[in-house]
Amino acid sequence: MHERLLNQEPGIPLHQALAATLEEQIREGAWAVGSPIPPEVALCKLYSISRHTLRHALSTLEDGGLIVRRQGAPTRVISRQRPRKFTQSFNSPADILRYPKETYRVNEVEEYVECDSALASLLKVPVGSSWYHIGAVRKQQGSDLTIAWSDIYILPKFAELTSEPDHTHSMVYEQIERRFDVHIDRAEVDVYACGASPEMAKALDIPEGTPCLAIIRHYFDANGSPFEISVAYHPEKRFVYSMEFRG
């Protein structure tokens, strides 16, 4: 590689100029989504900058959702553009149960389960109750960025809906409503903070213990019985709920 000069405007810190240059290269496809960028030593030599300056710039890119860094592994590109801030207006209670249309699921787990004491406590259901578990990552269209990991539990009799053509692009409770004529009579939403478990960290490609926003949604039918329970984990800085209330 030949040494390159940074286009640093007056008053702009060196690390910001470097971050802007690297972001432009990512946007133009210098490194494909999913591929590693050059190692730190090579980049420092290429731009004649210190490792401290480079790491400050890479931190900016990581905060912007363009790259992911993991100890002992190469820094990889996960998106060519900064993820958009998803803004949703809530006109009805059901709106908070949906995800933006620009996102979709990729199912990685499909299995029948019986709740042990830990899972039963999380889902607020009896120990030994049977569910069909869908474990999936949610992604943004046009990006390799993973927005969330979701554990979705539905009654076993609804398991066949995973074979529907629009399954990955539709909310599961909406599929249940259309196919089985079971409608939401009541929903409960719990929100709390947690650290990423080893399994979650692997699925989301984040360091173990990374702060996450967890959202548990319980969907009840007209008889007051839960027919779907979902637990979604959102890593910090990857997803934003924006709510506006007007009188």
C-alpha cells in the first residue's frame, strides 16, 4: 500500500478526518460487507497516524453501525451506510408491537420446548407447558447489521405458519390472526436492561456482557390465555424506539 494523505479541514480533529475517510471508503465498497478491513498496523502506515488516533476513528465507525470489533478477531464491515434511526408513530396500542417494514427475520432455531423453571419464570407460564420456539435475528434491509435477537414462543398448534412464504417479513401474531383467526384481546409489554449472554453475544456478533434493551411482549386471546410470547434483545446503539404523544 502507498501512503495516503488525509483531507483534514482546519479545526477538524485528526481522528474525525480519518473516520470520515474510512467511512467514505466503506460506502464506496473498498471493503465488502462481511469482510475485514486492513489490520491496524497497515492502516497506521497507510495514513501515517498513531494507533491511538486510529482506534478513536474506528470507535466512531463502530458507534455508527458500520463495523464490528471483537477481541482476537479482525475488524469487519457490517454495513455500507449508517443504520437509519427507526421512528415510529404510535396511533394505537398495537403499533408498539410491530417492527418497521424495512426489517425482516432470519430464523435460526425452530423447535418444540417444554418450559423448565427458568424459562417459565421469564415467560410467566406454568412449568412444563409446551411451546414452539422460534429463535431469529432481525436485520435491516440492505445491510448486514443485526438489529435484534428474538425468542418467539407460540402455541404448538401454530407451528406450521413458519412455512408460509411471508413468514420472515410478517409479525408472527399477525400471521396467527390471519391463518387461525385468533386475535389479540390484550397485550402486555415489559422493558428492562440486561447484559448479553454468551449465546446472545454470538448471535448478535457483540462482546459478551454488552448492554441490551430487552422487550418482552405477551399476547392474550379473548379467553385471557397467552398464545404468543416474544423476547427481543436489542444491543445498544442499534435500534431506537421514538414515541410522540399529543393531547
